[in-house]
Amino acid sequence: TEITQKPLWDYWSNRWDTGNTPWHRPDIHPMLTEHVDEVLGNRRDAQVFVPLCGKANEIKWFYDNGHRVAGLEYVEKTVRLFFEENKLSYVETTCPIINCKILQTNDKRLRIFVCSVFDFKKESVGPVDVIWDRGGLVAVNKEDRLRYISVMLSLMSPDSTYTLISVVYDDDSYTGFPKSIPDDTVRELFGKEMKLTKVAETTKKQSVSFIKAPVSEVFWRITL
């Protein structure tokens, strides 16, 4: 897995190294704050999994609101920046299941695994109540989507909720990230055995300058 995915991970590592990260929001994603009940239900002390998390501010938001957070990020430098910028002291340990680094707060309620998402195992993290996926699925290549989703579904139980923020635009000339994932493709990827609810959709005429079309974000609530 590491060998076949290396070009992708090198690409993202270079983007972080050069500060070319237009997807990183300085705030909390409005679809979380506006639809928090759809994301968390009435859960308290939920374990929230955030794949390909970067240094997303939602990580600390979940933590500050009393939840346990497990993030996953391949670029170690970015993980360290997250802790430093949020003035969170942390310790470094090793996951015995997949032999990767874990950077975590002293209370162990916020952990970020430094590894490839395709190598992740549910035994590493324990029961996951909520998945917050903004910038995860849209940041892998088309041919890797089913493998990515299989990892996400392996973490879920019948009581889990998977929030997916998909990105949709009609610009065939743009081949980079984030990848456009139309609604029909989302339904096809997750199959008929999953329950999908389209909660919200927002469209910006020019969300990002390099995509020459209106860009929509779609909030999907996915359960088993």
C-alpha cells in the first residue's frame, strides 16, 4: 500500500510544505455548526474519527465540546503544527496495531494517527460513533474511492453516523483535488445497503479560482 500510494502522499506533503493549502479553513465549517444535531445526534462523549484531517479546526471543536477525537493524517509536520498552533501539549506514542506514530494530548482524548488511510485498522481506534469527512474522500483518486470507503465502513457500527461533505462541480478541464463527486456517484459508491440522507447543499459561484464552474458542497448523513 505504501509503495502504490507514495506519489499521492508525496503530493499532499509537498502541498503542506509549500503552504499551498487553499482547502484549509481558518474557521469551523458552517455545515458542522448549522447541522450539529445531524452530525452528533444527542451524543455526549462520542468518539469522532476525522480522516485526512490536516490541521482542521473541527478537530479542536469536537475536543472542546467534550468529545474524544481520533484524527488521521499522513503528513507528520502538519499534525505537529496543529498541536502547536492550538497551544495543546502532546506526547508521542506508537500504535501497536499498525506501527505508526500517534500524537495525542496528555488526557488521550485527542489522538492523531500519522499514517496512510489505506493502512488503518479499526482495532487501532476502538468503537467510532461519528465520522466527520470533509476533505477526505474528495482528496483520494477515483480508483481508490472504494478502498477508502471500505476503511470508513469498517469503523462503523449500527449506531454510528458518517457525515460526508462531498464537492460537486462541472469542469472536466480540472483534474486536481478536490475531486467532484456528484450525488449519483455518492449513492453508487455507498451501495444500497447504506442509508444515505442528503441533509444540505450550498453552492458558490467561484469557490476556488482554479475550478471554472460553480462549486457545491453537499452534506450527506450515512448510516448502516
